[in-house]
Amino acid sequence: METISELLPYAQVVLSILLIGAIILQQTGSSLGGAFGGDNFSAGFHKRRGFEKLLFNATVVIAVLFAITAFLALII
């Protein structure tokens, strides 16, 4: 149990850096007009393919792992 509590902060730092990088790499494809309800009607019907889908799934996995490590840090 001691080794987990010693390694947990390092795991959280690595996961947070990976999560920030994965979020920044994702492209939204919406312009400033789309943020205010402009003419970006096709954004809701976008299908992820290839690397975009892999990056999205990796972001979800990294976020879940980060949440688990944060919860473990509270318990331990």
C-alpha cells in the first residue's frame, strides 16, 4: 500500500499531461460564429473516423484513469 501512495502523485501528473495534450489535439471544427449559434449546422452530424476516433477514445480512457487515481488519492 505504501508503494501505491508513493507512485500515485507521479501517475496523476503523467495522466494530467496526457489528458491536456489529448484535449488540445482535438479539433472542434467550429468557428467563432458557431459558438454564438451561427451557421454551423453540420457540426452535430459529424462522424469521427480514423485518428480522430482513436484520439477521442484515448481521451475518454485517460480521463477515466485520472478520475480513478484522484479517487484513490482521497481514499489512501
